[in-house]
Amino acid sequence: MLQKILSLLIIGILSINQAYAQNERWFEVEVYLFERGHGHNQELSPEKVTIPNTKKAVDLISPLYSTDITGASLGLKGCSSNDWAINADMCDQQLESTKVSHSVEIPVNIASATKQYGRPNGPPILLSSEQNQFNDIIRKLSREPGNKSLLHMTWQQSMLPRHKAKPVRLYSGQDFSDRFEMNGQTIQAHQSELAIPEFNFLTASYPANTHKPVWKIDGMINIYLNHFLYVETTLHLREEGKKDLDISQNNINGIIEEHSKTVPFLYAFPLAQNRRVRSDEIHYFDHPKMGMILQIRKMEQPINRTNKTTVNVLN
């Protein structure tokens, strides 16, 4: 009798979860970013670099390529992509109390080591390279002179209304933080990379002025459902160049003189678009300096896979 009651309770709980999950609409998203070889047209870059706030974005890449140096000694377990999706604030606080080491260059192809599948009410999940479908498209684009791959990744996510949707963080390529700040200016002499941060044993943290990565391509993509699918991109492609700065200084007679000085500068070319798209169609987002290929594919809903598993368990 007790076993029968427990079985009914389990079935009831599963039914509630499944009913909620049936309201979800999951899709598979594949993105390919590439740089276009049109030379150094610095006029395409705005005067001021807008730095997007990526703290609330789901980060599927950092768990693959970042190493927590002090987390083990502080008893911290680190944040997975699931943790970032569920509790980004907690992960941000943990990062502030640890020192994180990352690769100096993130590869073009971002993928999990094995095949992955989303689960009901779960966060976006990174897929393996075997689950990609853009290989033929990438080969064709790579044959065109000047094109250079920037990033290729595929994930599954549930589509939510805009006010509930969380963007997915995208970044790859070289890290310029050893020479440049986020705003494109060169690092000052007193911020030498040779300086070793002093660990504060009272607060169990490193100082907050350590350099944050400045990636070749960096930003977010937000996909949400409002009767139709919409895609918002906030991406920056960075490129080294030179910039003329107007400098004012006093001469020996105390007269202010102005002159121009050419200095190294890291330009940031924005790809910011908001577009309505159709599922299963391949979409192209154009920019003079880069391009983005995107497809949002219909997929078997995670609830179906869960149902199969549940039936096997109950049987």
C-alpha cells in the first residue's frame, strides 16, 4: 500500500513538472561568425567604445577555458554554465573573491566533449561538434579571399518572452588585455603586467584592478519569443590600429601648444541588430567588417526524452 502511494506521488509530481515543461518551446541555435577582409577601415568604428554589460548573460564558454586559481584553497567549487544561468549574481560574487586564469586565445570552434541535450526547465546547454550542421557553409565561406573564421558554436535553449529571456555570451580569439584596455587605449606604464597582485587575507580576495580579458570578438546574442522569434545582437570585433590624438601642453614660455600624436589603438566595430527571424531558415547578419550566419532549428522537446526515461524507470 505504501509503495503504491509513493508511486502515485511520484507520478503526480512528474505530471506537474511535465505540464509546466510542455509550455516551454525549445530550439537549437547554431551561430557562425567570420571576419571579412576589407582592409583597415577605421571610420566604421565609433569614437567611443560601448562596453556591454555581460554579467547577466549565460556563459557557455568560460567553464571550458577558465581556470580558478584560488577557488580550491578557498573551498569554492566554481561555476558551471548551469550555475551562471540560474544564479549569475552568485557567480559574479565568487569571481570577485577569486583569481581566474584564462587562455590567451579562445579557439574558433566552441563545443562540448560529448553530445549534450537540454532538459525540461533547464538552462541553455552547449552541444558537441557532432551536432553542428554548418560545416558545408563554413567550407564555402572559407574559400572566399579575406574571410577568416571567428566563432562557431551550437546550443539548445528554451525560448522565453523578452522580459524573461537571458542573452548568451559569445567571445573568442585573441585576448588583447596585455596591451589594451576595454576602451581601446593602451595600458599605462604603472599597470605593468609584471606587477603581482597582493592577496588580501582579511577579505580573502585579490584587488579588483586586475585586467579583464579584451577578446577579439565579444558580446551577446539574445533570442526571445514574442509570437515570433527575435534576435538581438550586441557584438564587437576588435582590431589593432593607430589613432591620432590631440594633445595640449605648456611650452617653456607657459604658452599652451596643441599638437597631434599618433598612438596605438584597439578599434571596436559593433554589430548591433534586432531582427525578426523564422525557425529553420538560415539567416545572414551583414556588416562591412564581419558576418554572422544563424539558424534556429525546431527540435525534439526535452519533455519527450524525459517521458521515455520516466517510462523506463517506472517499468
